[in-house]
Amino acid sequence: MRKLNEECGVLGIYDNDGLNVAHYLYTGLFALQHRGQQSCGIVTNNDAHLHQIKDKGLVSEVFNEQNLATLTGNIGVAHVRYAKEGDTSRENAQPLVSRYCKGSITLAHNGSILNANELRQELENGGAIFQSTNETEVIMHLIAIARTHTRSIEEAVLEVMGKIKGAYSMVLMSPRKLLGIRDPQGFRPLCLGKLGNDYILASESVAFDVMHAQFIRDIEPGEVVLIEEGGKLTSFKNHCGQKPALCVFEYVYFARPDSVIDGVSVYSARIEAGKQLAITHPVEADMVIGVPDSGTSFAHGYALQSGIPFGDGLIRNRYTGRTFIKQTQAEREMAVSIKLNVLKSNVAGKRIVMVDDSIVRGTTSKNLIKMLKDAGATEVHLRIASPAFLWPCYYGTDIPSREHLFAVRYSQEEMRKQLGADSLGFLPLESLHKIGLREDFGYCSACFMGKYPVE
């Protein structure tokens, strides 16, 4: 199933109470697994001695009781990664670890650096050697260089933030410190939690829930948070004050519905988006269904607003794991059936409203509509809980170039015919402002509008 993917999830803990840091990081990574499935890793710091395990695969595949026991220490950083196309090698798994004249740097990054190629070329021209093709390694080189003429790792980070452009939420570990770093536009989420005297940094608040930790607050766009021994926390806001541009698709698809991002409940935003979809694209039907799992909350909202009963139409197989990319159309259709199957007894003879979060290339939606009609649905009305994708993303989401986007290649009526739907409706762009987002904040919707917050 070809859905959008987002760059990564990051996690960090500074322990002052004798926690099993590796166990808590491992638990937290399960809560962030949706943000990346290609690789994962944990690095812990035991009195400046680093211990690390990272590899390609899911959290459950990479870690076990035996190797987790080797990850000792009171500071730790963890990562789940979605790799860009052609970038799935093991050496690009994070967190990245580097040793230099001032000790060590361990870095986990979520996002995309726009000027990474230029910076990498400058570093290579100066003699730098890279072990990976990961742009996170470029950031590490810059921080290491800056640290040689600054008084602290936090000063080095603040200096480097003036050089890199783009999206980055990062967790950095030095021998004695843990830092949370969010870019000046706040493209990607990062938040702060606490468990007793221990501070936790995570991409989403849901990680705190599974750890039974308390959510404290979101890291502000442009803010650097420093955590030191004894639970001392210091905030640096040298790069704050620019207009925020949090990716609006965090609320549409990327984040878990039980997360709260920058003060807004993801679940509530999705319910409201479903309601707006019903207002702008009503239809007579017998049942509303969601495409599991991302379309379910939107479908609930659509049903609440429209008065059409919500029901189960598609059942997800939760034990398929990862599937290989299929080359033929028959294989692609079979891959969809492996993960989603139609509840025939519930859709037969009914007019169905099928709600999903987005359409990228259209292949999945087309296959699902065919499956529903083959199962006896008399009509299938497709409702998409986001505007049509018309522009690529450069800030860490793998929205492809324009020529591959379904909504660029076809008009809405042509899309409807291609998909085999009886009707098709997208959430209007203006309705994004009606789903409960903050009026005092800013959001990036460049993939819908083509207006980019950072050049």
C-alpha cells in the first residue's frame, strides 16, 4: 500500500532516579513506530562510555531482552527512521554517533535540511570524511567544528542553527548533557515530558503516555532545551520569534490520534476535519466507513455531522509486517488485500461513503473501491480529509515530484472516473482553518498551495 511517509521519530531521556533508560526508550519507540519503519536504534551513555544498537527493521525486530541489557547508562537517545527512496542502507540508521576532540556527539534527527548538499560539499572540500549519505552527519560535522571554538555544546548548536535551513527536530547527547532542538519554523513536532526527576524529549506526547510520564510542554519553534545532571533544565530562545510553520499533515496523517501537538489534539482535529468534509461534500448513503487506521477518525466526524451511520467496511490485518514492493498490477492488488479486506456482509447492497486521509498516486484508493464493489456495495463515494496534493514537499515528507501526483495529472472528474468512485470530494483548503488549529500559530500547507515558508 503506497501511503505517505514521514522522516522519523526521536526520543531522549536524562535519568536522575536510577531508571532502566534502555527499557524506557524501547517502550517509547513502540509509540513512535508509525513515524518510521525502515530502521531504528538506541544509544546510551554510561559515564561517557557509549553503548549502541541500531539496525534495519522494526523495533520488535531489532531489539530483544539480551541486547537491551547491554545498553547501560543514565542518558539515552533513540530513533525510528523512514528512509528516502534509495537510502535504506544500515549505515544510515540513527542515532548517529561521532567521537571528536571534545568527546562524543550522538544525534537523532527528524526532518530535512534544504542546504545539506551545499554544506556537505564545503565540508568535503575542507577534508571531512563521511561514513553515510545521511544529512544528519552533516549537522554533526558542523556542531563538532563549532564546538572547537565555543565554550559549550549548546553554544555550538546555537551557532550551527544559523547555518542550516529547513526542517529539524533533534535530540542530541554529549557525554554529560541532553539537548532538544527545534528549527525556527517548527516544521516537525518536539515536546518535553517528565517522570519523577527525569526529563524526556519526544517527537509526540504519546510516547510519554506509554512511559507513564507527564507531558510538560511543546518545545517552541527555534528553541533549544538543555538538560543536565540533577534535573537542571535551561532554555535558549536565540532563534525563536519567526513565524511558525508546523506541517499541517501532522494532524491529517503522520501523528497518532492520541497525541497532542502544539496544544492541539490530533484526534479532535481529525473529527472536525471529517465534519467539515460532510458539510462541503454531502451525499445520500447508507454507511460511512474509514480506511484503517488513518481514515477512521475522519469517518467518525463525517458520520456525526451527516447523520449517516458509521460502520466497519474494511478490516485491517495487523500482523502482516512489512511487504515487498510489487511490480505487476495483480501483485499490487494482492498486496492491498493482504493488509485490508472487505467485510462483505456489512457492505453488500449498501451505498458507502469511504473516507481516507489523502490521495498520492491513487492506486490504493482505486483498489479499495474495486474491492468494495466486488463485495456488493452498490455505490462508493470517496471523501478525502485533506486538500489535493499539488506540490512536492521539501521539509521531510516524501510527497513526490509533481508529475507523479494524481491530482496534478487529472481533473477531479477524471480522478473520479480513474478511481471508479461514484463521487469524489476533497477537504477544501479554506476548511483547514476550521478543524480546531490554533489561530495564534502558523502552519505549512505548501503541498496544497505551492507557497513554501523557507525558500
